[in-house]
Amino acid sequence: MDNAYDPNWLKAEMAKAGFGVTELAKLAGISRTQVQRIRGGMAPRMDTQAKLRAALATKAKPAKGRPARTQEATAA
């Protein structure tokens, strides 16, 4: 189940994205304590859940900017 009523949704999403509590809290603009409470099973408010999902999505998308150098580009 992928919603706020599943007490493990945040743990699973954080593991998938590779986020720690502090990093996620900073990106989402909420406190570390709040992230820890939600990870512990507390249901978040809708606005808090939206912030968390937006922050988690930042790691799901590839980073914008210069593409990584490939071996073909460096050999030329």
C-alpha cells in the first residue's frame, strides 16, 4: 500500500530513494522529529505528506545539468 495510512510507507520510500532522516527533513522543509514520528507510524497531515513526496521525488529523477562523461567522449 502506497499511502499515508500504511505505517511503513515512508520507511520504504526513503530506502528506495536512499534518503536519511536529516537529508529528507531539510529538503521537505520539516523537522527531523516530524520525519521520525511519521517513520514510526504516525499519519502525516496532507500538506506534510505532499512535502515529503516532493522531496522524495527529487532523487527519483535524474539530475539536470552536464551529462556525465562517457568513455567515448573522453577518447575522442
